[in-house]
Amino acid sequence: MNAAILYVHGKGGSAAECEHYRPLFPGCAVFGLDYKTFTPWEAGPEIRNAAEKLKIEYDHIRLIANSIGAFFSMSAEIDRIIDQAYFISPIVDMEKLICEMMRWANVTETELKAKGVIRTGFGEDLSWDDLCYVRAHPVSWRVPTSILYGENDSLTSLETVSAFAKAHHASLTVMRGGEHWFHTEEQMRFLDDWLRKGGMER
């Protein structure tokens, strides 16, 4: 089968992380994307361009996307290109997350609109443009998708990811005790086993 994997990392990650997935998909060419922009209206086209280039050479393309990489991928208008997606700790409701971070930082919409960008004490920039964009561009995603979620994910609630999975007919696997960042030996073993089983619930 002429197939490829496109890996889209999360914040602080890199394309080199795709090497971890290469042994899990021995029949596929595996590519990582180091996108250079960090807004959905900029990162989305980067991801779409990468997917379109792969489609020229490969008949089947699967996506592995981590954290905000999943949100950027869903903003990329690649539904017609991707055959299947695996989301790891995905950000599925960016508006809700931004509003949560505003509450954490005690920032009102009026303040954010006036300042444009506000730096928080927990290292995240709040952006009025980001909030306006996600409100004006709700996610539209029609790719068969499997989701891996850590029970102790601090960015997305189980309620939020479950609602997304139900609305998009996606399978959802929850790792008990798992975190947003899958990185420990136990977590990575769980992730690998999940992928080997095709992203199905354990």
C-alpha cells in the first residue's frame, strides 16, 4: 500500500518526534512537520500544503496530531486529503480553552480586546485575535478519528473531549492516570499499544 503518515507536533515539540512512530507503521513512510507559525490561520495552510504535497506521491495519508497540533490540523481544511487521524491529547475546543485561561489569569474580554495580547503568569499569551478567529471559524472535521486522552489532562476536560468524540463519531480511549503530555515509560507504552491496535479502545 502506498501510504504515508503525517505527524503534527504540539507546543514545544518538533518534527523529529515522528521518529518514534516509524516502527509502529512499518508499511508507511513517516513524515514530521515543523510548522513555523502558531495561529490557526497561519499554521493551517502550512499543514495543508504539507498534506497536499504528500498526496501527490502517496495514495493514502494518515495523520497523527498532538495537542494543539490537532486543533491546527482541523483548521487546515485537509478533510479531503486525510484518510484517518489519530489525535493524542487534542485541543478540540479552543474557544473554551482560551476562556478558561482568561479565568485563570483573571482577564476579562474587555481587557483583552483593549490590549490585544496579554501575557499570563503561567507562560501563555492571551490573544484577542485568536479568540475572535476561533469564534468565527468553528471546527469542521469529517475524518475518521481515534482519540487518546489522559485522565488527568489539565487543558481539556473529559466532558469536552467526550462531546467532541460523540459529535464527530470518533473513538475515544482514556488512559487512567494519564496526563496531557504522554512522556513517561508507562504512558508511551500505552500510546504505542493504542496505535498498534489501530486507535481502538483498550
